[in-house]
Amino acid sequence: MAVSIRLRREGAKNRPYYKIVVADSRSPRDGKFIEIIGTYDPKTPGNNSSLKVERAEYWISKGAQPSDTVRSLIKRNKKIATAAELPSRVDNGASQSAQEQVSPPSTPTETGTIANQS
């Protein structure tokens, strides 16, 4: 069975909205599919797609052929995912080193215990 990753059109007239699906290449555009792996709204500016990149890579490893548009969406979502992960890695490393530099809280002194008892 030849599997493809392609767009499935939904939405109203002049207001297209697509779901990114894994489907048998012989099935019609809006017909039977195997799995929904994302969405794409071409009318929305900016980040207008969401995609499960791991599932797309899984299906491509199994031999699925993405359409040209889906291929560009996968590339764009991979770039967004790596950009989102990169700052978090930098922040985690900086916060850990900052925490190591801060000395642990000192034990309560007699004046501290007296103040708490009053």
C-alpha cells in the first residue's frame, strides 16, 4: 500500500482549512485516511499550522511520501520546534549555575529563634 502525507480540505467556501493526514495514495482527497497528524490554516498570518513532527517523521521512515506543501510545513514546524527547545536549554543551564553559586540558607541563630518565639 502506497502511503502519502497530504492535506485534507475542510471549511466553508472561500474559507479553506486543512488537516494534515496520512492516507493511502489511492483514496480521494477528502476520503478515508489512516491518521490525522496536524492542521493548516492558510488564511491565518504567522504560525498557521500545528503538526506532530514525531509522527510525520515516523511515517516518512515507514515510506510515506509527503506532498510538496506538507514537506514545507514539516520543515517549518521542525525549525519552530528546535527554536523553542534551544532557549529553554540555555535558560536551564544558566539557572542551574546561578543556583550553585548561591550559598545554602544558614541555620537559625539564637536571635532568629528568639524573634520567632515572641
